[in-house]
Amino acid sequence: MGKTFGKRLQTVRTDRRLTQAELGGDVFGARDISALEKGRREPTGGAVRLLAERLTAVQGYPQPQPGADSRTFLEFSAAQAWDERDYRTARRYCRLAADAALAEGDPTGWWELTFLSAACLRRLHQYTECMAEAEMLARHPLAAEGQPLRPQAETLLATACQGAGRLPEAVSHARRALELGLSARLDTAALIEVYQALTAALSERGLQDEAWGHCQTLLIPLLEATGDRQVAGKGYWAVGNVAFRRGDVAAGVRHHTRAGSLLTPDADLEVWAAFNRASAAMRLAEGLHDAATLECMRHAETALEVVGGGEEESLSLLHSRGRWLQLGGNHVSAVRALGEVYDRREALSPQDAGETALHLAISLSALGRSREAVDLLDKSADSFVTAGALDRAAHAGRLATQARTGNAVGLTGRTGTW
């Protein structure tokens, strides 16, 4: 639903001191405007322009050049495109709106719109470009020490670095984001987002104890105190991820179950799809070949057909399907699925490519193709080293040693304890 558009509409309306009825006029009722602001209704293209024109016409606010779109219309269009998951269009409108903000002498507006533009790059998996823009925003004077904009930029940098397989840098930026966020007294939702980025980077890097410590002492208490179901759901999802990665399957299942009860397709289908995709992958990594895992996979596959997704999302689901087949003993089909993912590994982060190579090697070994398995395990270790996940690199190296000595029976895909 149009939550980003709705929030922007409400912000601009209240800033210009209009009631919902005044904004709606003789076209929209107050209830219509309320539904738009709460994200319960999607705006049509004509509605976006009409609302923008009415808000732009308020006296005392900058007017666009003749023939040019107003900044308000550009911002609304960017928000609508974001809600529709059309991130290329959202980025284009963000950049136009940012230019308009500068022309109006509003550097803070420019920063916020440029930040959303950079976030579009992350959603498009263009991590290198995202990092460059986020770094520029982090160094901007508006993001000086003690200002709330800086931890936002550092958090975006952390998630982009993680996506690019630069885990040491991801940890560094996430730690910096937390330090700055605490000093800037971020609100609960923003602070939870910082903790999510930090615990994800730490656990992927292999720093499980530190990640779990943050979850127990800081993140979970924040989640228990918030009344926002989406924010809490994302937080418990992050906690569950850390639990799975440290080998605590019971805690992982418990927190993911809690997340699943809070995240719903009606609230945000894309987030719900991503959660089910990630939960299936985590469960399969721990060898959970059960009905709950299969349900997560099916939910993610169904949602992907609706919301669409890039190659990375499709490969993640195919990887899970291959791992499901593997755990069920169907190694021939598992090799076909995992082999396809590995052949397209350029679309994956180094750590995900390493994980795919490891799982493919396990099925190849089970089929007696030990030489191929050893080669893939060596490549898996190299990929993990590139990402900075040295514990997983060591795990792949141990499996390669087992395969070389003919101890194929000992090979396992369980990576939670890495």
C-alpha cells in the first residue's frame, strides 16, 4: 500500500496548515484524504497531480517555473513509485525533486531526497553506486557529529556494504551508526533499524557473540516496547537471523515465528515476501526440512509472482529449492537447481556465492563426484575470504579436507555455527 506517499502527503499538508477537508475540497472527502495518508488507498496519477497543485498553490510557498513540475509533485511521484516498487522511476523523481529543493534554498530537503535516491540504488542491488552516494551524504555538513542524518547515512552504507560482500566495512559503518544514533537520541523506530543493520553485519562477519549480545540487551527490549507491528516484526526477524546463525535453532524458530505473526502481506507484501524468503533460507541452512519451511518457501514464491523482483531474489528462492531437494535426499535435482544458481553467481554477493558453492559441493559429493566437490569447496572458501567471512571460509576449508581424504560422509551443509 501507499505508506510512503501517505506519510509525505500528511507531512506537506500539516506543514501548510490545511485540514483534510480543505485539501480534498469538492473532489475528495476528508475520509479519502485520511485513507491516502494512512496508506489504505493507492493514489491515481491524476490524484497525485491534483493534490500537489493544491498544496503548491498555498500562499507563502515556492512556486515552480512556468511549464515545470512543482517540487511537491516530484516528491509525491517519487513516493508513489517507491510504494509501487518501481525504484528506477522513484530515483529519477528523487533527483529532480532534490534539484528543486536546492533551487528553493532547502539543503535539508535536498539531503533527504538524495538519501531516498541512494536507497533506491540499494533496492536495485546497485551496491557500489549506493555506497558512493551514501558516503557523500555522510560527509555532508548537514550530517555532522550529533546530527540525526549521519546515522541514517552510516546505516545505509552498512547495508550496501553487506550487499556488496564487504563485511568488515559493513560492521565498521554499522558500529559507527549505533554510536552516532545513541548520541543523537534517535527515535525508537530509527534506532531499531540501526540495530538490525549492526546485528546482520556482525553475524554475517562471524561475530555471533557480539551480535547476540546486542539482541539480548538492547534490541529485544526496544522491540517489546514499540507498538508498531511492522517495526517489531522486522526486528524479531533480525533477532531470529542471529539466533540461527549462531546455531540456536530453537531461538531462531521462536523469533521468526514471532516476526511472522507481526508481518502480514496486507501491511507490506514486499517485506512479507522478503521475510519468508529469508526465513526459509535460514531454516534450510540449519537442516530444517519440515512443513513450516516449505510454507515459507511457498509464501515467498507466491509473493514474488505478485510483487516481482530482481535476479538476486529469484536466485535466492532457487537456492532454497535446491537445498530443500538436497535435504530430502534428491541430490540429482539439487545439483540441477544449485548448479543453475552457481552459474549465475555474478548476480550474488561473494558470501551468497560461497554458500551456493558449498551446498552444490555437498550434493556432488553425495553423488560420488568428489573431484568437482573439492574444487567447489575451495572456491567457496575463496568467496568467503573475499567477503571477510573468515569463519565460513574455515568451515568450507574443513569440508574440502574431508572430501580430499575420501570422508564424504562427514560433509554437511549446516552452517549455523560457522
